[in-house]
Amino acid sequence: MGAPATHTSAVDGRVIIHLDLDAFYAQVETVRLGLDPAIPVAVQQWHGIIAVNYPARSFGVKRHNTVEEAKQLCPGITFVHVETIGDVPVVEGVDDGDAETETDKSKEDKEEPSKRSRYVPTDEPKAPPTSSAPPDRETRKVSLARYRNASWQVMAALDDAFPNSPVERASVDEAYVDVTSEVDSLLLGEEKEEQWDVNGQITKALALSGTVRPLDPNGRTSDRRLALGAFFCAKARAAVFEKTKYTMSGGVAHNKMLAKLASAKNKPNKQTVVSVSSVTEMWASLPMRSIPGLGGKLGEKVESVLIELATRGSVVDGKHAESRAKSGTGTGSAYEGGFTAESLNLLFTDETGGTGGFGNASNVNVHAVSLDAKTLVWLRCVSRGECALAVTPNVRSGVKSVTAFKSFKVLHAKEGVHKWLTVLSHELAERLVEDRTRLRRTPRAVRMEYRAEANLNCQPPRLTVEIRSKTFKVPDACAVALACGACQGAGEALTHAAVTLFCQIGEQHTMPCTRVGLAACDFVAAPVVGAGIDRFFAAGVLPPGVSTSTGSLPATAPNSPVSLRAKEPKKGGLGMFFKKAEARDVSGDDSKQTETAAIADASRDTSRLDEKVRSILAHTEPELPKDDTQTTSAFGSVKCPRCGVLTAAGQEHQSHLDEHVAFDLAKETHVPQHFRPNPTSRDGQTANPGNTGKRRKKNVGRDGDEEGKGNIMALFAKKM
């Protein structure tokens, strides 16, 4: 049977999938430790719980329970503490808590035992922990690196499964996929009677899906599209499980809001389809505060308006509404009780039928005017189950900022804050190296944020808590270290910059302090490997002291020699042609041989770059070379060793040297004048003043054309 001919509007034409990882943190630990999925597991942070798997939830254990409360509810529960980081040096030969043996480690691990920063997470053993005693909160901070890495693995699997569809990473454990184009392709193939069993796929997908109201894929086009969306939802969940062993719950709808609500209705490891026609039925029982956007302050404000509206009717109704609002518990999609989504209709009158001018006084309840017009417009759309937000692909672009923060007890000495800035700098460096590897981008700025408590002794007195921030440029040393994956070096450079800025702000503005953080921002595309400085840090060509094994800053002095491996010329190219010419000139006089060697050495000279690399990595300014026959500054003009002409370092200087080589090769056939280097230097001085005032006569070659046009081409043909 072909697709129904029912018209599809813009409202029910899109097909959006929302995917939610089931008890993600707990699931990551279960897979990592090889635990039975049926065992109750909770992820512990200090003395509280931040994640609970579904077997533990069946005993009544919930997030935000304390460890002791969870033990009373489920005596057999397994606790895994989240990773923490602090100032713990990594010493070779010392076990850092990982139970894997040397024979289990990969070759890369053996070669690079300390590429991470020395401020590293303390890993849990790969076995259920025997104690729930937390680390010292005053000397350690939480690290979510393990879950972030697992999240990116999931997002990469989704992006690979849908290369032609937008995939949006909504949070560490949530994603949206717009499969509208995928559905269109299947329906188009069905119309062309291609060999594709659409009805069979729909039947299988609906058998795996729950619904609020049964779909009619053969009678309604919108339902048929959603049924195909269920097929792609099952495909996405299977792709993620195959690559990561993590299960997901899915929701399929015509917009992001309904898809997110649908994924929460049938958990874990299941999927639900919500059609437009089922919104009224769903809204009758759905808690209003579970709708995205109404779980926080706005939800509380809407509740207060609804209570006020009920009180206008009678005092009894007002008290009933107030008790109803207080009955709600939970957060996000797990919110239970309270007002239902259907209650949003009370904010609007029935006079206009809600069809025109919403946000105007004509259809807004007079007692709801405390809400601004923009909010009322949005609430009107929500009451109808409408949402126009598009799925924004961001898996390959990343978040706008990469952050590392720490809250602590009141610190009155700046040295205590400096300690946390050190830890945060190294954590941020680790994340930036990972971010650069995955997304090929680099930050240009870092924002330092701090929270200063009230201080009546400073001038002027600070009466309340203040949260302020300052932004500074990413240090050059950090940028270079990030380019070669040196986490330790990048962390040290960030520490120096952050501590310096914190001191410059002054204790009167920063102390006493209870929170500090760093956020890398203003990301730009990293230089393409091979086209910039990155190529000098490829395997085997790192400067001494910046090895792939340590990933740290050099311990050598700033003026110690650095050798970078020269690039071998391609066979048969212009370089081989020049090599033949040099070999032919070996019988010349000593001065010519010395001159040719000087040109060859200069063409491969990397001392200027070496000086820059060493100076950046060692946090010192480059020193001027003592031998002024080579350069006049570390990165300014370069003096030609043959004619003394000053040219810009880099491509211009290399081009000038190439002219010398070409001149030597072609002078037997009267090289044209424009090949000869200009003896005039950049400062206006002339190297050969005797020839400056004479006008040269144009020479004519043997073939009658301007000298060089015919002969130089013949020369190149003969040499090659």
C-alpha cells in the first residue's frame, strides 16, 4: 500500500527524535567496571548521590539522597565515587590506583606514561570499591572527564549513523536528531516503487514503540511519517549500543518539545511516539513543571499566577490550588505532581479561541498580565503542544566555552585561591587538548571568574556577595603547548597567567573568596597540520624537552640548540634539479663551494623558528643573535650571506636565495638582469654604489628576443 494522500502541514511535517541515555553516569560505571546491569549502582559525590541506576531506583533510592540514606533503602547497593583531581604528582613506577597490569597496557601507554597533566584524576579501581568513604573535599575537586568522554563517543556514533541529518548535543546525556530528510527519502522511494518495504519497517518500528494514542500510518500522512521516525529512532539506539554498550530511551514527535517529553514516558531502553492528535490527552496528565523551560523560576511564576486565578474564584479554590502546587516533586522530565500542562489554558480566555493576537489583552486572562507579552506568546504555543525550535547541529563544532570551576569554604589568604587556580588550569589544559584533537579548534581567550564574599574592611566596603570575571588572552606558551599536546606545559602557562591576573585585581576586590573558575572561549579553527607551526611538532620533530612521552615544557636553557628535521625533497622535483647543479659545480674554486654551501644551509635554516619556540616554551623573550651576518633580529629582516641584502624572514628570504641559485645555474647562458638580486637594502643603503647611476642597456640574445626568454627555457629543458 502506498502512502496516504493526506496533506501534511509545516506543523506535522518535521520528524524529530530525542535520545536520552538511561541513568548515564551509573551506566558508564557499570560498563567500565564490568558489573551486572541488574546490580544496584549509585554514583557518589562526596557524601551525596548524583546518579542512580534503575535497579537501585526500584528500592526507592533517588538522586540527592545521602549515602547513608541509600544504604538504608538498599543495603546491597554498590557506590562508585566520581573522579577527583588535585595536586598529586605522577611518579613513574608508582601505581595511581588503576588495577590494570603492565602487560595489559597498550604500547602507547608504555611510551607515554605521563602525557597527562600531573594534576590528574584519581581513577577508581576496575573492581567494585570496598568503601564509600569519599576523598578529601578540601584538597580535591570533582572531574567529569570520564562522562564527557563517554558522551562524545555516543554523539560521534549518532553523527556517523546519520551523516546527512542534523545531530544536536543537548547535554552530556541527551541528543536530538532531525530525520525529516531521511523520512522524505523513504517516502519518495515508496512513490517510485523502489525495492523498499516501508510498511514492513513501519510494522517493526511500531512494535518496539509505545504511544499515547495509537497511530494510523495508513490513514494519516503525519502518523506515517512518525512511524518511519520510530524506525530511525530504533536504528539510532542500536548504533549507539553497538559502539558503546550504552542503552538509550527515545522519543519521536513533530517538534523538539514533544520528542523530549515522549522519551521520558517509556524508560529505560524503550521509545515512545507522540502525535499531534494526542497532545490534548497527554496534557491532561502531564505535570506542567516537567515541560522544558517551566522547571525553574518561570515555572514557579506561572504557578503563582495560577494560584492567584484560583483564589479569585473562591478562597477554597485558592487553597486547593496552592496545595496542588506544593505537591509537585522532582526536577526536569522526572517532575511529578503539581499543576498539569492542561492548566496553562487558564491563562487565556476563550473569547478568541486562541487563534489570533495571543499576547494581546483580547485573549489573555486579565489576571495573567503580570507575565510579559513574549512569555505569554510562548506559553500559548506550549499549551497547544507547538514548538518551532530547530535542531542545531553541533556535534562537530563543540560548545562555546570549556570550563573548570571549584567552590570551596571561605578562603581569606590568596595563596589558597592560587592553589585552586593551579589545579583548574591543569584541568582546563587537559580538556583543551582533547577539544583540539576532536574538533580541531583552539581558544583565543580565557575568562577567570571569582566569587568574593562580603567584606566590610575593604575600601569601599563590600556589603554583599559579588561574582565578577576578567578575560585575558591565551598565553603564547599555552598556545604552543596545546599545539603539540603538552598538557603539563599548557597548564603551567595558564597557571602563571591566571595567578598573575588574580594578584593584579587585588585582595580588596577578590578576598575572602568562595569560588573560582576558568573558561576558555572565543574558539577559532586550529591551523591545518602541515601549513603552520603544527608541522614542527609532528612525531619525531619536537624540540628537546617537549616530548610526546612527557608532554611538558622543556627543562633546557633558552639558548640551548634545537634541531628540527629538514623536509626531504620530492624525487624528480625542482629540488633534485638543484642537487644535480650543485654536484656539477664541485670542481669550482673554494670560494664558490663555500658560497654554494652557505646558500644551501640558509635555505634550510630554522634557527629563527627554533629561537621562537624555545622562548615561548621557556617563558622568555628571544635573545638577539650575536652574529649579525645572519640576521638583525630574531623575527625581523634576514641578511643574505652572499650579497648582504636584507629581506623579510620566511618566504621572501627563501625566494631571494632561490634567485641566487637560479642565477648561478643560468649565468653560462647570460641570465637576464631581472634575475640578479637588487643590491639595495631595506634601509635605503646600496651594496654596490658604483652601478646605481648607470642606465643598463637592454641585451639581445642570439635568437633576437630579449635575453633569457629563449635561452633559459632551453637550459631548463636540457637540465631536466
